[in-house]
Amino acid sequence: MRDVARATSAAPTYFEPIQLKVGSLGNRAFIDGGVHSNNPAMCAYVEARKIQPEENDFLVVSLGTGEPTREMPYEEVKGWGLALWAQPILNVVFDGVSDTVDYQLKELLSTEEDEARRYYRFQTVLDIGKDDMDDASRTNIVALKTKAQEIISKNDAVLDALCAQLVA
């Protein structure tokens, strides 16, 4: 588990990849899974269906890490080249892919507010603090904790319903 955690947190430009031996394939370099699946909920759903093909009743819970809020006005970005787009484009792509997965699972699984609900997505907008992935300042940690508490408070009844489903 330590190796998995280390590999999945190896975000390029922040942490170096980890080298792991993979059976007969030999050594491989691993980086943050978010590069491929920033919202892995659909991957999890598909894997569950592959493992249990005869099953039709799945419960998917997706926990987001917050949506960035930086605006990119046309007048500012219209002349950007590769160097200026390199960092911001990742946020645009990751956020778009995450929203697409959310849409797909909402279409495939029930999101009705009753005992038959099969898909839950908990996400927040990072509208306080900074949305820089590497900002671990005391101020930003407090802001992130505030957003977490906000998600919990805002979804109190939904979380109770989810817990009831999990216990059942």
C-alpha cells in the first residue's frame, strides 16, 4: 500500500516517479493516476462490472478534491503560447474530464434522493484560499478544512442516507 500511495501521489513536476517491479514486465515508472484519470470513479465502476459481470446493483461514491476557480479571460489568454498554457491547460483538462465522468455516472446510475440512490459525488469549489496543488501554507490548510466542513454540513442528510445504505 505504501508503494501504491507513493506512486499515485507522484504528480509530475512536484514529485519524481517511483520505479516498481511489475511481475514479468519488470521495472516500470509510475506517476500520479490523476494524469490519466483525475476522477477515477468511472474506472472503478467499469472494473467492478468486469469483476462482477452478473451484478447490476453498484453503489459509487466519488470524493472530489475541489474545483479550481481561476478565471482565464479571453483578452488575457488569446496570445498565450506553449510556455504560458503549459500549467493552466492541465487544470482545464483535468476539470473537464472530471466533470465528464460525473455526467456519465449520473446518466448510468440513479441519483434520486431516496434509498435507491446508486451514485454520490461530493465536490466543492475552491473559492477561498488558493487552488495551487502545492500550497500547503497554514492559511490554505485552514481554508481547505473550512471547505471540507462546508461539504459535510451542506450534505448532512445525504451523508446520513449514504451511511444507512452502506450499513444495510
